[in-house]
Amino acid sequence: MSNPVTYFPAWQRPHWQPNDEEVILQFYVFGNFQPTRVPSATYGSDGLPEEVQLSSHHHHVLRDWEGYPLKAPLGDLFKHDSPETYEKALATPQVLVLHGRFKDQADTGYLRDTFGVLAGLLDIGGVAILDPQMLSLFDADEWRRRYLIKDGAPLRSHVLILRDEDEAGRYWVHTRGMRKFGRPDISLRHVPESDVDRAGALCQRLIELETLGAHFVQGQNLEVDGIFGGLVAELGGGYDNPEFNNTYVAFHWPDEG
């Protein structure tokens, strides 16, 4: 019998060192689920890690919960960005909520096992998965296209990169979702329009460094091609921060670079 396809490898983190960071996972799965064992082994998962709790809710009951993610303002975002998926999720009778909190770890086996369960839930009645840390709502096919990739989806697929206006002629390039790896989100401020693509590429490189275990410290210098003197790390934020719901590491683009 041939070896099964690896969709969710447990990436080793070569830059990892023992620390006090925490990994946080949270997902909502909308559907009408069959009362059967979740086929997570098909996706290389041993089942949910013991740190991840799964709770099942009647959808009509969950709608009254203060943190219900399909109501305004978050629901308005999903309704605008993914109207068909939003309506599909809204019509389901059940919602499964997965939430986990871990000590930072030297590999991502916790992510492999959790995503294997998510994939299995789509096979037994799930129609949509909401990742609030990425501000993203996926229908089942879209989620599979993004994550069911031989040898693993790019690390970039687990994090959202956003671009917003910062000030006149300047942009803010930033991430959401790094809590899945126990790392601060990334914030590049004051980026001129001509450098937005370069800032986006730098953001992807920093995502990969952090997901593989790297840390930044206050005042650390980051060498960047074409920017004299590099960029300087500024740490801030926290889980109650409204822009990231996470800590962040910020770099301020120079006026001339």
C-alpha cells in the first residue's frame, strides 16, 4: 500500500528557542454533521491535540452569543467579501467551535493534527470554515484548494497580509494570524506606493522566519536591501489590541529608502 499524501507536515522550527509565548487556535465550522467518527487519519492527523476543545452548538442558539462571528461588524465583512459563502454558512443548523491554547512548541504538529480534523469535518457535513484570526470565511471547496496541497500549503497560506492607507501617499502593510504560531503579527508602516510590492515580499519573508521559530527583540535592526541602515523593530500590542488581537513587531519605512 502506498504512503498517504502528506497535506499538513509538522514543520520543524530551526530558529525556535524555549520561551513564554503561547500559540492560539480558533476556528468555526458550519454545517449539518453526520454522527460518525471524523476521518482525520486520512489527512495524517491523530485527532485534536488535548489542548484543543471542540464544542457543538445549534446555530439558532449561537446567534444570541455576544461573540457570534456572523453578525456585525465582522459578519458585514464576510457578507461583503464572500456573500455566497456567508449565506451558505448562515443557513446551516450546526456550528462546531474549535479553540486551543498551547505553550510555544519546537514543531507544528499541533497545527497538522488540528487541520486534519478540520479537513475531516468537511467530509462529514461541513460547508464552511471561519478563521477569525485571518478574518476569513472559506467554503469547503475553497478551503480544500488552499490547504489540501501535497507536502503542505505554503506557510503564507495560514496568515493574511493586508494593505491599508497609512497617510497621504503611504501605506500600512500588516498581517493577521500569527497567533497560530505563537508569534507577533508584522506591521510595516509608512510604506510609499512605489515600495508596496517590496514591503509585501519582505512581509512574506518575515512570516516564514517567525513561523519557523524566529523572535525579534526591541530595537533589533533588520537589514533590508536598498534601505540604508535597515529597519528597527518596535514591539507592542497584546491580545486586546483592536488592530491585531495579538502582539506585533513594527517597522517604520524611512522617508527615503
